[in-house]
Amino acid sequence: MKQGSGRRKGIENSETRAQLLACAVQILREEGAGAVTARRLAEQVGLRRHIVHYYFGTIDELFVAVMREEGARSEDMLAEAAKTGDAIDLLWDQIRQSALVILELMRLAVRHPAIASEYKVYTERFRLAMSGIIEIYARSRGIALPATTPATALLLQSAASAIAIEASMGLSLGHDDAETALLGWLKALQPAAEPPAPAG
């Protein structure tokens, strides 16, 4: 894939740009990165192909924009989830919903340095947001996590993503039990031990 052309880009908050990004995410989820082309996006949105390049000089730049848009959307959703009593369930659902898109972006990141750099930023921001929710969850219940919040976030993300990816291929063996076990483990953690009273 080509690098940026330096060409003038369309306005970032335009409706057309938002439609192109939404279309790209849909194709990523349903058909994979290889199906995302300027011609395909133009046909889907009802535009001429050069309009796609007006907003995104190259397809690489489009994928970077997708990560930034998805990252902002996920962070907004996670911020709302942190305010609710069922934050862990909402977090699990959010990971599962985004798993197929993330898988496609990860495959691209392995082969394209510009995308890899943005993928690293996106993943770290998402995991930090997840960690924040888990920390709030644990603190509000006074429970002690057996691992750091980033480690717990990684466990949740790995399991939920694997289940979503396998489910898209018709696999389900062990899924329900794994979800019940992992979420049940988090919800059944005991309160942190009170520090011993100072000797009088």
C-alpha cells in the first residue's frame, strides 16, 4: 500500500467522510480488509472514486482514520459503561462487537508500519480505558484483583475476542462456560483484606 500523498484532505467532520468511515468498518467486519477499496467505498456510498481519495489520500490513511474513529467511539462507550452497575458485562459486549474489525486491523498492522504505529496507540488507549473501568469496578466493591488492571483487561479482551472470532465461523464449543467462568470469577472476588490495626 502506498504512503500518504500530501494531497489536500476533505474536512474531518464532514458527513461524507463519516459515511465513508462507517462503510469501511462494515466491509472490514463482514468481508475483511482486502475488500476495502476506493472503488468499493465509492459504489457503496454513491460517490465517484476520486472523492474517496479527496478525504483519504490512500487506503492506508483510511485504515488509520478508521482506528482513530473506532478508538474515540470505544472510549466514549467505555466512559459511559464505567458509570453503570454492570460495567463488566458492557465491557465484555463492547470487546465482542469490535473483535472482527480489530482482527482485520491487526493483520494489516503486521505488514504496514504506518498502520502498526497507529494500531499500537489505539490498542494502548483502549486497554487503558478498559483498565480504568476495571479499577473503578474493583474499588466500588472493595475487591482485590489478583493481577494488575491492565493484565485483567488483557485477559478479558483476549477471551472475548477469541469467542467472537470463533463464533463468526460457527464455533461455540466452550464459549458459554468460558464466559461464565471468567465473568463469574471477576464478580465473585472477595473484598480486599483490611490492614491490621496498629498495636496499642
